[in-house]
Amino acid sequence: MLSTHEKALQLNLDPSTYGSFAEIGAGQEVARWFFRVGGAAGTIAKTISAYDMTVSDAIYGASERYVSRQRLQTMLAYEYDLQHQRLNAKRGATTRFFVFANTVAARSYSRNDDWHGWMGIRFQAALQQPPSEIIIHVRMHDRETVQQQEALGILGVNLVYASLYLHDQPVEVIRALMDNLSPERVEVDMAKFSGPAFSGVDNRLIALELVRQGVTDAAMFTANGEVVQAAEVLHRRPVLLERGSFRPVTRLTVDMLERAQERFLQHPKVQGERAAVLMEMTLRNLAADGTIDPRDFLDRVDTLAALGQMVLISNYGEFHRLAGYLFRYTKKMIGLVLGARTLLEVFDEKYYADLSGGILEAFGRLFKHDLKLYVYPYYEPQTGQMMTAANLPVAPHLRHLHAHLLENGLVEDLQDVDESCQGIRSADVLRAIKTGEPGWERLVPPQVASLIKSRHLFGSPGRSSGEPTAGEPEKSQT
């Protein structure tokens, strides 16, 4: 691993790269590295820092939010076009141009905002090539302003270096972002790659890679594959979330969500609001046979996309950690959809051994704000019994806690479920798909069945055994 000093100096001494730096909100933390190490004249065409909003608006135009994706992209486009216009005739034949920009809300004496920002680079991967782009969203966890500034400077140098020298290895770009940093200091919870250098890159796999590498604990993308930062979707909105492996999505999966939506949207605190609906997969959900297979992952999210569902990937094994993540972005009502069998696991105290307050502390965190568990009955085929939230066989010493949750409406059984869905198991459906066993189509939504058959998803007969598309990460241990 190169130090930040070594990276900045290598860039300064490379005559083939030349660019500008535009930083608003947190000073010249990235550009300062290139001045500090010496030889900056070989790399820097211009630096600019527009602290005053009026000055910033005069350059980039008015903006509703200054620390936003839209502001960053405006800065990148404006500065790159200006640089190309001024310098292309003189240096274009021998120089790869780039523009780095960021807009950051660091620790402030006057505000108590989240410490976060947007950072990006627009660059030429080859001479005279149209520009490519990487944009990221960063959350800062250092408590002191000086430490935040230092972390931003290191991250910015990492982004410039990785973009110019590692762009043909997207997985390595993600890994290099955290060189000389740690997740305790900064978290990159969104990254988007675009342009000719990344024509083979699927940004949904980039989202997966952020979580898999521990750069963040959660990443999100829409049904059309657009990666988003959580605040863009969840800010001040009610949230309904269903956790699962979705391998594949079944009629049971859909019935769980639909029955929960009916109840959730009727809740007095949700009526009239525009709720966000998420389908969540944890790394554990994705680790079939101990590995995460990119193709298998894309099969799952493609079937969810066919149903118009947004996807959250997380490393939150426990529900109280997931709730803490959602509470970060909204104080509106949150509904979690789960099966009765999963609820029984929630009452298993072994999952809370790391908490000094045990299960009580975990439940205190889980229900800290307006959160409700919607429980779908579980049919046990061997006994013919139906397990519900009401008759959940919890340990004797937890019965009063169980009763408290039921009586206060924090846990609710879903009603009017589709009885024809009972007994559907994803594992059975997956096996039938792989072996070509007839009848599995009736166990999944029609649009999902059509997609699986037309594209031979989940190893169904007729699928090519070739390597994943260029730009996809290889299979990785989890």
C-alpha cells in the first residue's frame, strides 16, 4: 500500500495527467496534499474553493442543497468543460485531463448536521477519450474537525489515484479508497461508475462490493439499477422493509409484502404519506455455500426489479442494528416484515451476547422510535400447525416480554394471508428450476417466471456457463 504522500507525489511527477480541484464546504483538503508533496505544477491547472453561497451560485448556479449529488455533478461538468475548452488545444494530444470536486458538511460550530459529503472525479482514461466519472458519498465518523479534514484529504487522494491508475479494475478502485483509512473514520456508502472506462461495470455489483469489503454496512439501488444514497430515498419518509434471500422471489414473498403493506398504509402515522418500500438482503443471505456469486446476486436483484422493488444490501445480522440504520435517516414510522419462524430467532438470546443489556437492550434499540414488526404465519408441514406471533413458543422467562410487545401493538400478526402460498419454500423452488422440474412456475409471480425462463436465471437449463460480464467482481469469500 502506498502512503498518501507517495500517491500524491507520483501523480505530480506524471506528465500525462493534468487537472483541476474544486472544493466547497471543507476547504482545500485534497488539493493541499498535492501542494505539500512538491511538484504540484505538473498536476494542478487550477484550484478553487467557494465558501460563500452567493459566490458558489455565481459560478455553478443556484441550488436547493449545497451538499448534494446534484451540486457535485454540476461542479464536475462545469469545471471539466472549462478546463477542456482552455487547455485541449495546447495539451490535449499528450495529456489526460481530470477534474476533482467535493462538497462537504464537516463538523461545524454553528450547526449539528450529519458529517457527510459528496466527492467525485471526471477524467480521461486515455488520451482524447470522452470523460468517465466516479462519484461517491462519504460519511465521516471522526469527532474533531481537524481529523475530519485529514480523512477527507486522504480519501480524495485515494480517489484521484485509483481513478487514473486502477480504472480497469473496479473492485481494486473500491479497495484503494480506504488505503490509510479505516471504517471507524470514514464510510463510503454509495459509489457510481460511468463513462467509457466503465462500459462493462454494473453499479449494483459496485454496491455489493462496498458492503462486502466493509467500506460501508449498507448500500442501496432502485429497481432500474440506479445506485442511491440512503438519505435520497428515506429522508423523512415511512419505511416498510422485508428481509429475505429472494432465491428466488416466490408468491409467498410477495404475499408477505402485500399483506404488510395493507396494514402499514392504514396505520394512522402513515396514512397520506409516501412510504419507501425496500427488499433487504444481508451478506449472510447472499452467501450460498459460503461464497458470494455475482451472477447469483444479479439473478436475485433482476427478479426483484421485475416486481419494481428497491434493494438494500446490508451487513446487519441483528434487527436492532438494521433499525438503527433506518432511524438515522427518518423518524417516521418503520415496518419490518418477517415470518413467525424468524421472529422466534429474534427472541433467541444468543444473538445479543455482545450487548451488556442482552435482549432487553436489543429490543430497546429496536423499538426506540416508531417501529412495528408485521409477522407472517409459518406453516409447519410435518405437524400441520401454524406458528404466529400470538402463539410463538418463546422461552418461559421471556413470555412477559413477548406479551408486552403484543399488547402494545409493537408486534402484529398479518391477517387474510393467501393460504395457497403456505408451504412454498424457496429452496424447493430453486431445486425445481435447476432440474427443470415442471410446475415451479406456479410458485413464483408470473413476471418472475417469465424472466427466469427467458434469461435462464438461477442455473436453469439452457444457461451459459461463461464468466460474468466484464467489470463484475469475481466470486469472493464472505
